[in-house]
Amino acid sequence: MGKDFLSSADRAYFRTMMRRQINSAVHRRMNTLLLLDAGWSVSKVADALFLDEGTVRAHQGLYLTQGRQGVERLDYAGGQPLLKPAELAELKSHVSGQLYMSAKAVAAWVGGRFAVDYTGNAMTKLLKRLGFVYKLPKRVPAKASARTQADFLAETLDPLLKAASDDGKPGYFVDATHAAYDAHALSTPPMPPMTPMPPAAGYCAGKPAN
């Protein structure tokens, strides 16, 4: 097959696509075809594009048999998973009962349990195939209970303040939720209710939120 074997429409289309950001494999096919169409020999195209001559002929044969659609089609077949079906089932059961903060943490567990190494990216894809999604929690405003606050004052804080006042010794309290290195005198007015911190994000079974 010599010069000018591309149709005029396909030649114009390939030239347009060459100036766009497309898949590199498709880009090489179109580049090969345009050079062959311009009269370059198979060996010259192979040398210019760092391909072997068999690949150049394969690209040309793909166009001649399947046309433009064949040139743009990418038929990549996935490989077999590294884990066996029983191991995948165990992994799914394990993750369903745990809260993992990252795919790397799951990959570390898989490496220790099954002696199979996964990258964080590969484990993310595997978890997605198993039906897991990474969800971020939603922050919700605190809903303070006036009754609970009144009970705390009457049953806990007021007796402590009275005891500190009666014996003349200062009392101190430490906020266990928002721990700090400094203590505060009991006579300090209680802090207003704080917005609770949301639970940590992690992998869980379910559909991703819209």
C-alpha cells in the first residue's frame, strides 16, 4: 500500500486529532498512518517514531480492516486479580467490619495476611470493584440539651464549686474532649457547647454520594 491510501476525510480528521490531547497509543497510530500516507516507507516511519516495522504494518493493517474506528479503539483486557476468590471474600468481610483511613492501610493488611503486595492506587481500584466507597462525614451543628446542661450544673459543677469555696482551696478542671496542657480554675464560667468533631473518614460499603 503506497502513498495516499487514507480517505480525504480520515486524513483531515487525523491531522486535527494530532493537535489535541488524546491517548498516546492512538496518537502513535495516527502519526504512523499520516506518515505512510505521505509516502514514507515502513522502515523510515519505524526509525522516526522508534517503533519496529511489524508495529507500523500492524497500524496500517488496523486502518485497512477496521477504518477510523479501529484506529481509535483501545481493547485493553484486564488481568487476573492477585487474590483468589476466597481471599477476596475474606478481604471484603474484613473491611466491612473495620474503619480504614486509607487504601494503603488496607494494602498493608493484605500484605501481612496473604503475602500479596498492592500499591495504594491498585488497592483503591480493588476496593471500588468490591463495592466500597470512600466517604467523608458531614458536619452537623451541636444540638445542646438545656435539660442535660441544667442537670450537669446541679449535680456536678455546682457541688464542685461549693466544695472549692468552702475549703478555700482552688479547684481545677480539664476538658477531656479538647485536651490542653493548661488547667483552668473551677470558678471560670463553663464554656458554651462546642460543635462535635465529625468521625474520621474511611472506607465503607455503599454507593457514593451525589
